Amino acid sequence: MASTSAGRRAPSAVMPVVGVALALVLGSALPGLAQEPSLWLVLIRATRYVEELHAQLSGVVMEERYEQQATLPAVFARSGNDGYQRVTLRSDYLLVRPEGAQRYFGFRDVFEVDGARVRDREERLARLFLDGATSLDRQVQNILADSARYNIGDVQRTMNRPTLPLLFLRSSYRQRFEFERVADRTPSLGIDEPDRRGDLWVIAYRETAPNTVISRRGGVDLPARGRYWIEPDTGRVLITELVIEDENVDALITVRYGAPEELEHLVPVEMHERYHNHLSRSRVEGTATYSRFRRFRVVVEESAPFRD
């Protein structure tokens, strides 16, 4: 009898477990109970989105209003400087890809400094893009240097371009970084968090490969880290954050993307930046806003391999 009663009780002990397992299998197949995508899938979607966005932005020029303020060390004040600098730049910002290059570069074409027109603009653009004798590496360096020619303060930098962090999500660069989803959703430097809290992922990134994308003069590696605010279903990037830290300088750049009426895709709408030079104890801050988005067309002729 004991064995018989034990045999009868066994099914009641096993069936609930089987029932739970079956319920889980059936539940996972129901339309309303879809599981969240994996981090890997969200990154694949973001890469696909960024590849397409780079192609779209390469046909768009936008006007940038860029205000920079620099608090300089005391030695400048003793030499006759008041220890404070300020400049307002107006520029056309666009993505360019020099002939033979595998990626796009953000180019800041400054046409006004503190209300005064830049006089050598036409000659400067011709030297940058129409000089066939310049090597690709030299042309890229010239483009980056020209984009930074009016920066103020004692922090030399060419990374203050709003589209730079998008590069790290491209398929040819993503393998250089580690990514993880994080809980800290608060953007830095005055950028407001998007309203769509429920369907946004914040994904942190950290550069782990040598020969970093950003380096100090002399080729010293400066590993990048930061965060992306990404729509997991579409891969669209709404905010980017870029952080560079070493014993000499700390840098933080945050960019917000929006959809202007003139275009059917997202574009940078504001950029905030902050730098701290540990050696001189100086600080540089900047704010840029973007407007007047318009499309342009590149005309290629035999007499001019690149003509705007």
C-alpha cells in the first residue's frame, strides 16, 4: 500500500513542473510576449543605421553656430592677457570623403569669426580639395587641422566634430570596442534625456584595441569611451557621448540628434563640450547649434576631380 500510495502521489509532484515548462514555451510564442532583443542585435541595427546615415549626411551641409570660452592659467594674465578668451564661429559643417579614403570625415568650413568674414575661404578650400599632388594622409590631416584652426585655449584638439562618435559604430570600427547596456540614463553637459524612456537603450562603449582612433601628438594612444542612446528596434542614435581621459587632459563631448523639417533623417542639432588641461589648469567649454540644413551635389569633371 505504501508503494501504491507513493506511486499515486508522484504525478502530482511532477505535473506542476511540466506544466510550468509548457506554459513558458507556449508563452514565449504568444505575440504579446516577445522577448527583448539581445545587445548584439541592437548593435547590428545601430551599425546598419549609422552606415546609412553617413551616406545621407554626406549629401547635407548644415550651418554651425559655435561658441567657445576658455579660462586660461594665471601665467597668461600676468603677461597681459586677462585669463579669459571667447570666440563665436559660424561655419558650414558637412561630411567629406577624400578620394581613396574608406571613411567620412567631419569638415568645419569656417566662414565667420566674431562677426568678421573669413577672407581666404575660396583659396583655402581649393588647396584642401583640388590639389592633386597632396597625398591622401596629408589631405586628411589638412582637413582636420583646418576644421580646428579657430579653436581657442591651450587644448589642441580636432575631435570636436559632432559626428565623430558615430564612427565607432561602423562595422569596420566596432570590433575595436567593448559594449554593454547600462542603467545610467542621464546625459551630460545640459543635454536633456529624450522623452521616449521606455524604448531607449543606453549602451556604454570602451575602446580596447591599440593604435586608438584618437591619439595625442607623437602617436600616444587616447582610448575613447562614452555612451549611446539608441532605439533598440530601429538602431537610431539619438544622443552620443565621448569621453577622453589621461594624465594631461580630460575631454567630454555630448551631441543630440533631431529630425528637422527639411530632411527625412536625423542630424546633429546641438553639441556641448568641456576640456580640462591638468598641466596648465585651464578649462575650455563650447556649445554648438545646427540649422539651415540643405542638400548639395558634387559635380565631377575631368578638369576638376572634386568640385562643389
